[in-house]
Amino acid sequence: MPKSDPEPKWLAVIVLAAALALDTSSVAVVNAALPVIGQDLGIGSNGLQWTMTSYAVTFAGFLLFGGRAADVLGRRRVFTFGVGLFTVATIVAAIAPEAEVLMVARALQGVGAALSGPASLALLTELFPEGPRRNKALAVYTSVGASSFSAGVVIGGVLTDLFSWRAVFVFNVIIGIAVLGAIKSVLPASRRKPEKLDIVGATSVTGGLLLAVLGLSQASHSSWTDPLTLGPLALSVILLVGFVFWERRAANPLLQLSIFRVPSVSAATIAAVVFFTAVLGVLFFAPLYLQGLLGYTPLQSGLAILPMGITVVVSANIAGRVMAKVGQRPLLITGLLLIAGGVGLWALTPLDGNYWLHVFPAVLVMSVGQGVAFAGLTAASLTGVPQHEHGVAGGLNVTAQQLGGSVGVAALVTLAATVTTTGEPQDVLSGYHTAYLASIGAIVVGIAFIIALMRGTRRT
């Protein structure tokens, strides 16, 4: 593909953004269909939770490996394999006859997403060198990623209501096949590096992250003192500490720990964790509030969140255009402050809440912050990193996002359950509000670290 030809480059952005949308929306589309899946396959509440968690666990656990594999084996090659695995797993999910098959398929979807996600971001930066054109491409890419979760809630509700829960997966299969069909014609060919993959590092960090998410997910529906919570968490600490020691000595490390010396990378990692903890925390509790306390149907609750997707697209594109003028740090801080403000409005929602008075303002403020912050953290995650390390840098940032979305949300759910002593509606709502306040606190701490890390950095 000639690099002087601009049209294929922008077709490539569409293909890469479509793959990102598949990865990001896959939690939300299933979330909307969970009650129907439970009825159809006879899955209890614990099984339903694992229908969601199995995807997040493998996604988070394999991301660093996916990023390194993209850099070593070739980005287009790994991207193609990841999208292919995701699509095949989605076909299995669509025809799953029982709960166990569905959970395994969801776990394989997560592995596919972990391979394609970092490769897609690295391919984007390969096509567009640092500068205004990359910022514009990132604005399109990140606006799709940031809006995909809320769009997935709506799409999942519509398809489930009109057809069945299996249509949710069929929809993703169609997109996956379309992406696979376009890869060869619009993406640059893969280039191998004469290096070996760090299998020991990959095994230890993947196992550590898997066990961390497993332990915290268990805590969300049992307790922090449960052996099934403490055991995985203890093993996780051992494996992750071992990973750090191994990476310092490995000839071809999975993650160059020196990458954290780049201020923008460390800031973007922190921003990703607190961003996704807060936003996905709201998107977990909001349907429970709207359906369980205000009496909305699943489709109505999905439509209530719809303005988020539209607003994120607009704000992310505007943020991408102004990034060259103001730099990344103002976008990160402003976006996170707006997210905190939106979450604060959710913390004020009453039992007799009115959509236009209480819900819509919270959705609007938070979604503006999402678009602004996501554009900043995506660009910051790659700034100052050598081109040949962009795959692992992208994998690190998406890992931070998934840890916020899985580990962070699990902690918020556990906190809400801890302070909820009765099943009375007001008590349940107080639990939600406590979780919201905790996520605001996490954002404030995150902003303080970002300011300290990026102080004195030049405008990028």
C-alpha cells in the first residue's frame, strides 16, 4: 500500500476502528441480553456473572502478550489472527447449546480481542507518524472506542427484543467477517523481528492478571475473607512480583520496565485505570438503577444511555483537533474532572428520579469527559515510545483499561454490597451512591499523580 495514497490509510482507520468497536462493545451487548440468556440456558446469577467476567478476565490477562506478539511476529499477522479467533468464538457463542459452551466461547473472545487490540493501535501509529494527521486519526479511532460501550447497550437491547439473544452474537460475526475481508487490501504487510517471545514473562504476567481479576470478581459476590478470594489474590501477587524480577533479567522482555520512565506513558496508564473504573462502574450500576428502581425496561434503559455514545464521538473528535494546540495533559485532566462531575451527578440521583432532570445531565457531563480524556490518554500512551515498541505500549494501556473495567468495577460492586444491609430500595441506592463517591476519590488521586508526572513536559 503506497504511503502517499491517503485514501487507503483512512479506509484502514475504519477497519481498525471497527475491530476496536467489536472488542469494546462485547461486554455491553451481552450485558443487555443477560436476563434472557439466563432464562433460555437456565443460568443462575453466579453463572451470568461469569458469562460477562470470562471475557474481561482473558482480555486483561493476555493483553501484554498480545502487544509483544504484535511487535515480534508482525502487527497485521497478529491482528488478523486475533480478529479471526474472536469471530470464530463468536460463532460458537451464537450457537451455544448450554452455559458452559457459552462461557468458554466468551473466554476465547477475550483472547482474540487481547491479540487484535494492541496490534490495531500499533498499525494506526505505523500508518500515521506523530503530528496533526495522527491526532485526527486517533480522534476517529478513540471516539469509536469510547462510544462503543454505550452503543453496545442499545444494540444489545434492540436485537434481543426484536429477535433473540443469539442475534447479538450474529451481529458481531457479520462485523468480524467484514473486517477480515478488508485487512489484506488496506493494512500494511507484517514485518517479523528476529527476537524470541518471552514465554516465561508472558505466562507469569498473564497468570497473575487472570488470578487478580478472578479473585476480585469472586469478592464481588462473596467476601474478601473467602478462601476463593484470598487464594487467587495471593498467587497473583507472587506471580506479578516474579514477573517484575524476571523482566529485569530477560534477554527479550515482554515489557521493558523502563517504559514507565516515560512520564506520558505512566500518566496514561493511571488515567486509563481510573477512567474505566469510574465509567464502567456507572454503566454497571445505571441499568440496575433505571430498571430495578425506576421501572425502565431493558430497551428503555439502553436508550437512556444512548446520548452518551453520540456525545463521546463529538467530544473526542473536537479533543483530537485541539490536542496539537493545548497538549495532552490538559485533555487528560479536564476529561477526568468532567467524568468526576458526571459521576457526582449520578451520586445525587433520587429514588423518584426524573430522566431529564437527573439522568440526562449526568450522562451528558460524563460522556463529554469520556471523549476528551480518551483522546488524551490514547495519544499519551504512545508519546515518547519508539515505533517498534508501540504494540506493547498499546497493550499496556489497554491492559490498564481492562483492569479498571474489571478489577475496579469488582471493587466498587463489593463496596456497594458491603454498605447495603437490607434490600430496601433506599438502602440499595445508597450502596450505588457509595460506589460512585469511591470512584470520584480514585479520579482525584489519579489526577494528582498525572499532574506530578507530566509537570514540565513539553506540549505534544
